[in-house]
Amino acid sequence: MTNSELQNRFSISTDKSKLDLDVIHNFLRNSYWAKNIPLSVVQKCIDNSFCFGVYESEKQVGFARVITDYSTFAYFSDVFILEEYRGLGLGKWLIETIMSHPDLQGLRRWLLATKDAHWLYRQFGFEELKTPEWFMEIYRADVYKQ
């Protein structure tokens, strides 16, 4: 689909009141990166992030959130398009919309982690870490296990 065809059928909004928490939670709790995430954690993530919803009419079909200080740094998280809507160009349109958002311009660093969508993010300039030795992490893979 072309961007104009996408925009005629779908919309992207940063209005948190439009977000469907059940759609977001159901997707994330089954994802490889947030398996079994509690609903309360999803709500807290949304409350403290810059969120983007993708909609077909009023039905939410995609989501992304950006963790940011709006001046120097942004981290992409929880980016998804529901499986039945993949292949239409919605993921690319969502990333374009986020990267061009006026509140996210002039940032020094963008980060993300992905297991299987490198091809998508490379289109927007993302690369492997130039200096991975500078980065450290605490990673708790089983934090959501009951």
C-alpha cells in the first residue's frame, strides 16, 4: 500500500486515551521480549512513555512506545503490528511517523533492541553499536515469570 492508501484506511495517534490496553497487553504478554508481562506493568510503561497507536477506524492494530527525555535520547520499545495486519507497510509507516515527530527531533542517540526486525530499522539509519564496549546492562530475562 502507498502511504496515502495507508492514511485513508489507517491512522496513527499519540492520544493515550485511544489506546486499547487489552490489545497491547495481550500482544506483549505473548511476545518474545515481554513474555508474561503483568497488566499493571504495561499500564505503568504506557503512563511513562511517549506512545503511538495504529488504528483501523477505532480498532487498534499496532503500537510503539518511545522512552525519551525529548532532548538527547530515545529508546524504541514494544513496537508491533498485529499479525493479520502485517505486510501492508504499517510498521514502516509507524517508524517513519515516530522518527519524524516534531518532539523527537535533534536527539543525539536512538537505541532499540530487536531479535528479528533489523531489516526494518536499518531503513531508518539504525546500525549495530559502534562502541558496544561502552554499553553495559542488567538483563533479567525471567522478571515476569510468576
